[in-house]
Amino acid sequence: MPNHTPSGSPMAASPLTRAVLEIDEYVAGLGWDRPARLFALVDTAALRGQEPSLADRLGLTGEEAEGNLTPIEQEELPAGSPLDEFLGTIAWPDAVAGCALTVERLMLPPSAESSVPEGLDESGLNRWVAEHPDRQEVRMTVAVLRDGTRESALRLREKDSSTEVLTGSELVPGLAEALAATFA
């Protein structure tokens, strides 16, 4: 018997981890250089009971494991709006158990912190990072539930494979806090 679900995520993973990996895999199929994407996370059984036609369109069979979460992509985020300002405008209905966001960023290794030039404004710093030889392009998928539970997945562009995705609850704490605040 295989120890993976049909989506390829480990069977032992929590429902939130499975949802994060499902979103990561979906967004990976769209390719890189994409805008941020926001997802509502809803209890699969509740969705099937309350919105059977939507559940059918999403391919939910009713045989999903108890406690499963179904990601539902939201409308595209407004172009040019700072992410933190946009997240501050979100209010979720009670049926939403959690939310997730995918965003692409450039990251530097911790060793590069000591070489950041002083006095750079935000655009100067962004330019400096974009030109740094050790930069890495990364896609972050971060999810939080109403109860504060969180999970993240990181995918490096240079290791763009489902087997190379790093998961953990504290990988992107700032973004997780911002998402949790959408439930406050």
C-alpha cells in the first residue's frame, strides 16, 4: 500500500500540511514569475454538505479523509497594492477555516546580511538583492487556521521539484502572522 495520497503528499501529514502542499503543487504547475495568490481553506466535509455543486466542480468525491481542507482560490490580488496593506482589508466569513497565500520572493543566505550597503531605501535594497550573486528565487506558500495553527512550504526555483519542497510551521513567521491577523 502506498504511503502517499493521490496528490502525492504524505498520508501522515496533517490536513493543513496536505493543503499547503496541494496549493504548492497547483501553483508550481502555473510556472514562475506569477503574482501572489490567495486561497480560502474550507472544511471539505462541510463544503460537500453545504455546497454540493461546488464540491462536484472541485472534484470532491466525499471519500476524502475527515478533517481535510479544500483550498479555494480567491480573486487576483490588486496589482501594485502592498501585500501587508491588502491583507489588512480581508475579512473571512465563518465558513472559512483558514487561508493561504503564495508569493515569490528573492532571498539571500544569512551570510549576505553583513554586506548590505548602509543607507539604501526599499527600492535600492530590492535592486541590491536582485543583483546579488547568491540570491535565490523562492516561492512561499503559507497557511494559517483560525485557531492559529500554521504551515509553510518553500520551493526554490533552482530545485523546482515536488521532492525538494521544504515544509515547516515557522519558516515564514511574519507572513503567517499577517495571515492570522485576517481572522482577528
